[in-house]
Amino acid sequence: MSNDKYQLSNLTTGKTSDLETLSGTVGPDVINISSLWRDHGVFTFDPGFMATASTASRITFIDGDAGTLLYRGYPIEQLAAQSHFLEVSYLLLKGELPDAAELDSFTHSITRHTMLNAALLRLYGGFHHDAHPMAMVAAILASLAAFYHDTTNIHDDRHREIFSHRMIAKIPTIAAAAYKHTVGQPFIYPRNDLDYCSNMLHMFFAVPCESYTVDPLHAKALDLLFILHADHEQNASTATVRLAGSTGCNPYAAISAGVSALWGPAHGGANEAVLDMLEKIGDVSHVPEFLTRVKDKAGSVRLMGFGHRVYKNFDPRATIIREMCHQVLAKLGQANNPLFELALRLEESALKDDYFISRKLYPNIDFYSGIIYLALGIPRSMFTVMFAIARSAGWVAHWYEMIADPEWKIARPRQLYTGAVKRDYVPVKKC
Ligand code: ACO
């Protein structure tokens, strides 16, 4: 706790209260306003949580002005260069890096929870072939709550651990089954001899009639993308998982809610929207005209993949991914990929433009992630699903942190009511 005190005075009643400030280990202090309603009968008003910390957390720290991202204190650049997705998942969940035995045991557990109940697989048949995979993934995750209803006691630490392992293990299988459904191919079972990302590519691209060899470069690129997307503190989907989970609901249902929140183009759906935008722009010669449309306040066109609620400087993940885009495309023989060229020119022009400079709008992770996914052969409608697979590690870690907190309580925001005041009902026949 810091020594700073903020005093709130009501000039009409003369009533004052001291509001204490709380300090984290790093980052700005927060003012504890939880006594406001009790002492003053008022709420605070902060639509979109512009200045409101909804929880305390020990998992991820972002300094948006400095462009810093830490998972459990470790810089994202170091994890991206030296770690891998399952180790990062362990770190997010447990708070510390694993030793060799702990990592083995975790990897073993994740690998052996990848299968889906055969009855669950039949649910995919109820979807039309062109159903969006995010809708299927959200629905199938919600259905897991039915499969693991009686066996998931959120107050039992072992049950919580099994849930977290199942979640990270099964979401690639669920995603791959959604993909196979959309392309009309048979479901491909997971392979326990493959690492996490290789297995995912195998389930996506193998077919029963011929052998399929995973390209290690593809698996490595995917693993890096997963590390970068694994957590991002109280973003909209994570906050949704926490809010839904705060009711004590089945945790698979809470994760399903998070998937739905992630789908929006202002959040995880941005990677799909970036590709749509690049294709609509079509050619570098159209960049100036497109940026003019973006800057026109009478219109509603946004430069997708630009801007972030927290980063008012470069998103460190975008810097890593931009570099990786160069490497991956070069190794795949796509160094002159026209979409990448277009993205680079668009970024260059926007970063020189006063509209974006004055608003501190920089490329975010999703400006480039779609280009890599596309180069890996992942179809556009699956981009946000890829994000969901990676973010499942963060969602589970946040759910776990919230549920294990002795001060856990249901999240119940208040409102500023602006609707009609009390009035009497008039039956329709008298109107
Ligand atoms: N293109 C053009 N203008 C933008 C953009 C953009 N991408 N982003 C913000 N602005 C402008 C707004 O019009 C506003 O201008 P004004 O002050 O003249 O009214 C100003 O910048 C502030 O924008 P807000 O929408 O208030 O910022 P907010 O923090 O609420 O939104 C968001 C952040 C949603 C990410 C926004 O920047 C955006 O829509 N970006 C495009 C979508 C995107 O890439 N989303 C992915 C985010 S990263 C992730 O979820 C993984």
C-alpha cells in the first residue's frame, strides 16, 4: 500500500473520506473506491474500464507507454526467443518456470488429455458446413461443461488442475475438428508422439489416405505465435472469463464465454479483419486513398491491426512478429508475398501520418499474425481460433487465480440509469 491518500469531499453535505491507494509491485497505483457507495451513496462511472482496475493479478504486466510485456515477470522477448508454448503455459498457470521433471509431467498430462469424447464429435454434424469455426468452438467448449458437469468441483484443487490441463489439451482438437467439418474432411485423431503445435498441424492438415509430415518450421512459427498470444492481462475476453467464472459456473462454460468475446473485430477478430482489409486495398498504390478514408471521421473505416487500449507505443509482440514474418516468408520462399509488402507499406505510411502519431496508434500483434497464418496454410476463418487456442492458457490461469482467491466474489458492475422513471402500465387496448 502506498502512503498517498486521496480525499473525496462532497461540497453539498460536507462529508469527506480518505481513499487509500494500493500499490502493485510495478505499475501505477490504484485508488480503492470500494467504500464510496457505503460512505457517500455514489458509484463511479467509467464505461469501457478506461481507468478502472477490475482485479489484482500476479500473472501478466503491461507497460503500454514503454511497450513492455511480462509474463510472471519474464519479458516476452526472452520467452519468445528461448521458451516454448507449453513451458509458457506452465509458467502462466503455476507462477514459476518448471524444472525438467515438472515440465515432463505437465507435457505428459497435456498430451494425454487431447482426445475428445466420441459423443462430443457427433455435435459437429449439427453445424452447417459454412458455420464460422469460432461459433463451433464456443459451442463445443460450452458442451464440455455438459460432459464434465458432475466431475468438475471448482472448490477442489485437483479438479481445477484437471480442468486446466484438459482445456489446454483439448482446444486444438476441438479447433481442428471444426476446421475438418468446414472442409468436409474426416476428423483426424491427435498423435501423442508429436509436440503440441506439430500435433495441431497434423490434426488440421493430415488426411486418412496419405501420410503427412509436419514441417518443423511451421510448427516453430505456430509455437512462437502461441507464446505471443498466450496472455495479455485483463483484456476483454479474459475479463469475460473472469466475470462469467465469478458466478461459480462450470469453467468450460466460462472459457466458452471468453471465446465469444474474443471473436469481435475490436479484439481477436482483428487478425481476420486485417486480411480482409489488405485484400480490399489490393495494391500499394491504393494506400493513400485508404488512409484518407480511415481518417475521415464521417466514415467508420478503421485501420485494422492498429491501435490498442493499453499500448500507446509499439506493441512488443508486433515487433517480434514483424521480424518473424520476414523470416518465415523467406524460408517458405514467399519473401515477396504481396500482402506482406502491402502491410509494410501501409504501416510505413500510417506511422508517418499525424493522425496516427497524435493518437499514438501503432501496429498491434494482429497486424501481422494473419499474414503468417496464411503463409502456414491456415484458412482465414481459423485465424481467431488460433488466437483462442493460445489464449486458453491465459484464460485458464486467470480463472484459476480468481477461483483460488479467498476474497473471490461475484463480479456485479453497477450502472448509471438513464431510462424512463417509474410510470404506470397502460393496457394496449386503451392506447
Ligand atoms: N484506425 C483509425 N483510428 C483509430 C484506430 C484505428 N485502428 N484505433 C483508434 N483510432 C482512433 C479513434 O477513432 C479515436 O480517435 P478520436 O480521438 O479522434 O475520436 C482514437 O483513435 C482513440 O480510439 P478509441 O477507439 O477510443 O481507443 P480504444 O482504446 O477504445 O480502442 C482498439 C482500442 C479497439 C484496439 C482500437 O484501436 C481499434 O479498433 N483498433 C482496430 C482493431 C484492432 O486492431 N483490434 C485488435 C486489438 S489487439 C487485440 O485484441 C489482440
